[in-house]
Amino acid sequence: MNFHDHLRREQVTGITRRFFLKQSTACLGGMALGLLSGSAKASEAAIRPKAKRVIYIHLAGAPSHLDLYDYKPELAKLDGQLCPDSFLKGKRFAFIKGVPKMLGPQYPFAQYGQGGAWLGEPLVNLRTVADDICFVKSFYTDQFNHAPAQLMLQTGSQIKGRPCFGSWVSYGLGSENADLPSFMVLTSGGRNPDAGKTVWGSGFLPSIHQGVQCQGHGEPILFAGNPEGVSRDERRATLDAINDLNRRTEKEFGDPETLTRISQYELAFRMQMSVPEATDVESEPAHIHEMYGTERGKNSFANNCLLARRLCERGVRFVQLYDWGWDAHGDNESNSLHGGTLRKTKVMDKAVTALLKDLKQRGLLDDTLVVCGAEFGRTPMKENRGGTDNAFAGRDHSPGGFTIWMAGGGSKGGYSHGATDEFGYQAAVDKVHVHDLNATLLHLLGFDHEKLTWFFQGRNYRLTDVHGKVVQALVA
């Protein structure tokens, strides 16, 4: 090697990432092991937790709070009249054009439970557990289209790339069962949410904390089983060889994701035995299937509610349910308040009520936090897509004020918090932003939302970004 080549080598080895990682394996590898085991000490919460696990139900597409949860008699008086200019000035809509007509509540309301919760007529079952539920009626977000609003609710940002709520909980609490993921995802409705699988992604957190999609019919977790003709012993031998290569790679380059890969391979191997039993909803007695309204042999929302209970019983920390198809624009029958939305409401009402009652009778509701909501609410105006009234009753997207609710896990049952204005358009009393809700949910799990962080791109990130406050009124 001549003197020029020697200088060139010195320059390259001084600046390349690979050389840095190779020379720093002991330090980075030790850091990575610390992060992956014990969730980077994040589980050392200073706040006494009230909840140990979460079932988060996201009704993707967003049902109308004005027809289910938020009774507005003043809105009924304006039904069919042209919308006031003040409702339109400075507002952005997904589809409303020109001056739409007001649309009153589509169903009668009544009060239920000792807390006097107002509920629409379609919620015939949920009214029986009203005193277990904490309704947040002054909830609002910053986004008015599905994908960014779903990302905002689940990750605290409308931009892709941030860890979702379930990933933060997995990072903070880890799993109670080493043979199952700490974060599992169940979908129904025939499609994923508009934001796609990013709403259960781990972002910049280690990928071991991303949601694992599961189904209650067919192969529980796709591609986790052995190929035909491969025995479990052969799979074990193959996995040992792959892990050995990965350990050598980690030792040489110190990439923390290599350790994550090893952990995920091992978890997948254990799940081949644990998941089939955990997801076997068919083994439940007939009265439980009747209670939930399950559809045997299908992947349905009701089946997923029952499956969520089984997963929580077996130590899964965070179970996320996404049910697609709740959009209610009124541009066709299946997308209208009296058509598809009403049919989905009947299924949801029965299954979610059964879930709450089932958790309660098993002694799980006290430390299981159940959340049910959507990415935004609906307008008090009837949608007039293209400036012409839609053929069916429907409402456009409305982020300014709507309802989300929670039950169990230390939340205050039989309580309705805050209020929208007299027309259900904007949050007006005791407003709760997405960041405030997430801060409160983390508080119930035992975390200070300002301290559950991950260092990325030069600063500490958190679920609530640089915002959010705990709403103590929602805590029992």
C-alpha cells in the first residue's frame, strides 16, 4: 500500500457508518439489549397505574355523534333550513359545496343510567351499561380527512412515521406473556383503515413493538406456520442457524434491529403453539357467542370483540380493533345514516356491550381500559356533494367537536365530560384535544406522558409531541 492509498483508507474508515458501528459493537449492542429487555426501563412508572391493558376500538370512517351520543334539540329545530353563513366562514370540508341544509338528529334520544347519559335510539344495548362508561363529548382534532385524522388519533401526528399508541404501550409495559406479542391488531369490515398499516406501525421505535395483525378465522397469523413438509424440529434447526448468522452480524456491525430480528423470529416460533389456542373463539360456549352476536367461521367485528377478550386474558397488553365502513356521507344507501351506518351500529352496539359485560363478569374491567371512538365527527349539515343534496341522509366530516368514550381501567364511569355547542358543531365546554386524551390514557396506564420518550433525530419524541395535559376529571 502506497502513502496515498494509506491516507485514503484512513479518511474512509474515519467517516463511514459501517466502520463506526463495527468499532462500537459492545456499546451499541449493550444499549440495544437494554432497550429490548425491560422496555428501556420505561415500565418504571412513577404514577400508580389503574389499567394493565387496553382494548382500543376504532370505528374507521367515523359514525355520527349527533345521531348516537350528542343530543341537540336546537339542531332539530333547524332541520331542513339553509345553513347559517357563520357555520361556513373559514371552514374546510371534504365534500360540502355552497350552502347546505341543516340536518336534525335522525333518531330519538333519551337519558340512561344514574349519570343520565344521552344516547340515540339505535344503541339499545349500550344504554344498559351507561354507568360503566365515561363519555368525552367535547373531543376535537386538527384533521378533517380520514387518513391524516386516523394517524393523528393513533400516533399524535398526521404525518406517517411516528409510533402508534399501541407501540408506545408495548415499549413502556412490555408483555405479560412471552409467547404472545404485547400488541395485536384485529381488523374487520373488509378493508384496512384509510391510513393503512401505518396506524399500527412502530415508527422509529424498535420494530418488535409494532402491532401484529391477527384473525379469528383461518390461519390466525399469516405466514407464521411451517411450510408443508417442514417439521417443527427442522424449523428449530433452521432458526438456530439463522440466529447464529444474525448474532455474528450484530457483533460485527452493532445494528440494534438485528437483535429485534432475533427476538421476532423466536417469538414467531413460540406463537406457532400459543396463537392457535388463544384465537380459538370456536371453543367458547354457545351463550357467549349469542351474547356477542358472533358469526362462526368468519372474520367479523363481533368475533374480534370476543377475540380481544381472549387475548387480554392471556396477557396481551394492547389489542387494537379497526372496523372499516363507518363513513356516512349519504351518497348511496350503504353509506347513509339509515342504511349501512345503522346496520353497523346494531352489530357494534351488541358486540361492544357484550365485551364490557363479559370483562366485568370475569373481573377484568377494573384494570382493562376499553376505548371506543373514531377519527372525527360529523357535520350538523346534510352533505350536498357538488352543491346538490345527496340522495340519502348523510353528514360530512367534522373535526371540531365529537364524542369518544372509555370504560374500565380507572376511568370515571357514569360520567359525561364537556359539551359541544348547541348544534353539535364545535367543542365548547371543557374541550379535550387528541393530545389531551392520549396523555390521560397514558396516565391511567401509569405513565407521565412527558417522560415516556424515545430519542430520535436529535431530540426526544413522545406520543403527545410537545402538547397535551391529563384531564383529571376523566379519572375515577
